[in-house]
Amino acid sequence: MTDRKDKIKNITIIFLLVMLILTFFSNTIMNYSLVEVSTQQVTSGQITSKVRGSGSVEASESYSVTIEETRKIATVNVKKDAEVATGDLLFTLEDTDSDELDAAKKSLNEAQAAYESAVLTAGITVAERQSIEAGKGSSLTQKQNEIAAANQRVKDAQAAVDAAQASVDKIKAQIDAVSNSTTDTTAEEKAVLDAEKKNSEAQDSLTSAESAYTPVKSAYDTALSGLQSAQSTYDEAKTAYDNLPSTATEADKQTAKTSVAIAETKLKAAKATYDARKDDLNKVQGSYDSAKSAATDSKNALSNANYNLSVKKLTGTNTAEANNLQAQLNTATAALTDANSALTSATNDQKKVTDKISGEVTIASAYKTMTDLQEEVAKLQAKSIGTEITSPISGTVTDIAVTAGTTVNANDVMMTIQPENKAYVLQFSVTENQAKKVRVGDTAEILNNWYGNDVSAVVSAIRKDPQNRSNSIIICEMKGDVSVGDSYTLSIGEQSSNYDTIVPTSAIREDSNGKFILIIESKSTPLGNRYYARRVDVDVITSDDTKSAVTGALEGYEYVITTTTKPIKENEQVRLASE
């Protein structure tokens, strides 16, 4: 019996030991499967909020050296960081005209040639040219009225031709109606066909002769007009020279003499052109006159053949009526010829009017272009800057954008000068919340003044960031041993304040419901304490680089979770890093 009790006792002890061992290992395994977290206790104390930013020093004001014309740099006479005074030589330029002046002179020469060509081609008189130059030419309304009148004359002449042709056709129909159809008119009809063929050939020859004659005659007329214009110009220059008063200076006399010489040269050239065009005209005049005479003869022969045919057709009819109709036809035919002549004259007049007006418009336009370019050349010459560029202000050269041999375009920046006694600034962008922590007048700490230069920085302005309207620009005035281009990192902080609840900034989390922290909540169990993450919503009052002052449902002694080995959720069991 005793042995049995001992066995039961031993079995119970073994069972309890096994259960104890299993419980220990299961607790250990569970702990190591939980997310490990690090914590810090909520504290109270002071926080000094800091705003940091980096940037390069630049001049608060600068002067850009430019020129208003395109020139080539010959020499650069100062170096970067040099101190210059007003009037100091900065650059020398090559002693040539600017590209703009060269281009304007070239355009002026082309415009002058175009104007002279327009004047000579139009064949106007000197008085007419001078009237156009003086702006006294006919108005647009007058030009339109002249063209309309010429067009109306052509229209009226064409109506007269149509009426005369209708009259001829009507009389011919009457003659056909009273003609003796039995009369043999074979010979007369053949004569008409032969006359028509010869007339057609003669008219073709005349057309061919006219195509050769017309451009030669036009060139001759232009040369004649040019000669008359040159003669008039020479006469005016000669008269002006001959009538110089006794008080005229040598310069005036030389100018007048030069004008006479130039006019005489142009007159000789115009005379040579005229003689050449006259010879050309003489070469084609005979052929044209012969063709014109032959065309007239063939046209008369055709008219006679038609007349003979009409007379033959009327043989055997009422002679008095036939003679009366033939007389009417002759009169109507003559009227048609006159009407065609009037139409040709009206058409020629129309062309002359349109050519004259077109010439006036072309001359006026060319003259305006020429005078505008003359004014442009004069302005460019007047504002030419010579070869030396001097400093307009005293200060420090902060940048040189060109070298010797560089071609500088108009208004390109050649050099930048920091005016004397002007401040240097450094600026950087910050968030709107950061900007609220900074005030104008705050002193900035320079974090990377490695060489211990005598440099200080003070906030001089806070402005909206034009590149990002949700940010602000902090502008600091830099004083001491600074230069344009120096880079610094600044730290600006508000005054220290005491706060009751301070947590590590790394402990603050945020989701769609706002900012919060996770604190450790402990629960006792038979196997030891269990730790859980509990959410506490907070508002951040202020922060520095590591800590934040907050408000929320906190007593001030809690431990907040700062880091975790894995993401965790609210009320999730965790393991402390110290365990």
C-alpha cells in the first residue's frame, strides 16, 4: 500500500514538473514571436523649435552691365571680385560698326536702289516725284475714282462696239433677205475666202511684229523718260550751282559742284541708255510699219471683196434698195471701226491709269522704306557707344559673362556688379508651419562655418514662395566676411518654452483620423505581465529636432512606443526591448 502511494506521489511530481517546464517554454516562445518595441517615458521640460535651411549668398541688389548693340569684345579689363569705381574701364570693343548698323546700312542701300528703280520704271516727271516725296500725291479716294472712271470708259466703249456690231449684223441680214439667190456669186465668194485668208495671215504677221516691237518700244519710252528726268535733275543742279550767292562758303560750293557732277554722270548714263534703246527701236520699226501697212491693205481688200459679193447678190433686185442697204452697211461698218478704235484707246488709257497709280504707290512705299531706314541708320550712328565700356557705378565685380573675342548681342549681360555698401542675402524655402516659428529680426546660427569666418545672419524678410505657394521664403541678411556664391546652412529657433507633456518626435504617428501615439499598457497574469499598445490621439504644439510637445489624454508618466521591429496595430500585444 505504501509502495502504491509512493508511485502516485512520484507520478504527480513528475506531471507537475512537466507542466511547469511546458508553461515556461510556451511563455518564452510566445514572447519571442511578439513584435519588439522600444519605449521612452513621457517627460516635461523646455523645447526650443528650430528651422533649418541652406542656400548660397547673393547680392540683395546688383547692376547688370549691357550694351544696346551687337559688338565683339576686344579686351576684358577687370577680374572677378575686383573693386571698381565709377568711370573705371571695364571692356574695350573692336573698332567696327555694330551688326545692327551694318545691317541697317545694307538695307538702306537696297532700299535706295529699289526706290530709284521704281522712279525710273514709272516714267514720272521730276515734279511728280517731288510731289510724291513731299506726301502731296493723290489720295486713295482720288486713285480709286481715277481707276473707276477709266474702267467706265472701257465699259462704255465696249457697249458702243456691241451696238455697232449689232447694227452691222442687222443690215447684213437685210441684204441676205433681198439678195437674188439665183445669181451666180461663185467667183465673188472665192475672192472673199482668198481675202479672208490673206487678211488672217497679215493679222498674224502684225501680231508677231507687235510682240517684238512692244517691249522694245516700252524700253525706249522708259529710257526717254529716264533721260528727261536726268536732264531735269542736271538742269536743277546746274542752276543751283550757277546761282550760288557770293557769300556761299567753299563747302557749299563744293557740295553744289559735286551735285552737278553726279547729275551729269547720271545724265550721260541715261543718254547712253536712250541711244541704245533708240537703235533697238529703229531695228524693229521698219518691220512693224510694214506689217501694220500690210494688215491695213488686207483688211481693205477683204472689205472690197465683201462689197463686191453683196453687189453681185443684189443684181436683179431693186437697185435703189440694194444701193441703200449697201450704203447703210458701209456707214455701220465705219461706225464699228470707229467704235473698235475708241475701245482700243479706252483700254490703253485704262492701262496707263493703272500703271501710273501702281507706280505712284510703289514709289511712295519705296520712298517711305528708304526714309525710315535713313532715320534708323542715323539713330544707330547717334547712339553708337564707341570702343570703351566704363563702370556706371562703384562696387564689386561679382560675375563676368564674356571673354575677349566674344560677340555680345544687344542687351546681353556682360558683367554683374554688386553696388558699394549694399547688403548680401541668403534665402531658402520652408513650410508654412516652419515659417510661423520665425520672426523678422531673429538671429540665425551658422552651422557650417568651418573656417571660423566673421559671418552673421539675421532674418530680414519672410515672403511667399513663388514656386510653391504653400511654402514661404526665409530671407536672411548676411554680414561680415562673405562673398557672392558662398554656401551656408542656417538654423533659426524661437525662444525656449516649458511644456508639461513631451514625447520623442519619432513616437508621433498619423493616419486619416489625425496624429496619435502608442503607449504601453500593462496587464498582470499568473504567468507574468503582458504588454499591449494603446492609441492616444494627440495635438503637436511645437517640436525641435528630437522632441515634440503634445496635448492629449496623458497623465505624464506613460511610456510611449518609439520604434518597432514590425508594424503594429492598436491593442496588439507586444514585447519590450528590455525583456
